[in-house]
Amino acid sequence: MLNSIQHFIENGVPNLQKASKDFSEDPRDFAGFIYKVRNEALQMALDYIF
């Protein structure tokens, strides 16, 4: 579990920050923002399980 949390902090958080930055630059792409956040959340869950 600790490894999955560390992995999320190192990879997931920067990806979420990038998605947020991209959305703030182009708020018309709300679907893309949701897609990126969903993928990061799913990846975090999969890393936690496996």
C-alpha cells in the first residue's frame, strides 16, 4: 500500500496538476479534464489493488 501511495504522489499528483492547468488554460475542454481525472483515479485504484 505504501508503494502505491508513493507512486500516486510521484506520478498521479503531477498528472492531476497538469490536467488542472490544461483545463484552466482552456475551460471549454471540460470533457477532457474529466477524462484525465477519471483515468488518474482509476490508475490509483488499480495500483492500490495490485
